[in-house]
Amino acid sequence: MAPNLSASQHALIQGMILDGVFKHMQIAQAAKCSRGAVQAINANLWHLNRTSQWHRQSKSLIPEILQVLREHPIAKPDLSLKAPITTF
């Protein structure tokens, strides 16, 4: 859970984390907060990034799947969903 910090502290911490140059202790000293607060914000940013990546990936697959489904009947026009099912 993100700690109760001012908006300017959050912005400073987020900017320094995203730069990727600073260690957590350096960020905490610059923002005048605890190292745990920086770690919590870092974890939240990481989780948010992973969630948005998954969302982008899941959305990008849908057009490709739809394209394949549209091409399937063209490749095999004699196949139909209403065709009788054969058992072997």
C-alpha cells in the first residue's frame, strides 16, 4: 500500500524510480521519507506496469484471432458448424 505522502513527494519518487539510476535509500533521502515508502511505491508501479502490459497483450491478440477465424471458412468452405459430427 502506498504511504501517505504529498503529491510532490510521490512525483519525485516516481520520477527517480523510473529513471532507474537511483537506489531506494537515495530516493528516500531526497524525498525525505522512509525506504519502505519508496519500496511500496516501486511495487505499485511495477504491478501497474505488469497489469497494463497484460491488458495490451490481451487486446492485441483479439484482432489476430478474429482474422484467423475469418480465414478458416474460406480455406475449407465445405466445413460448417451445422455439419454432422462423425465419431471414430
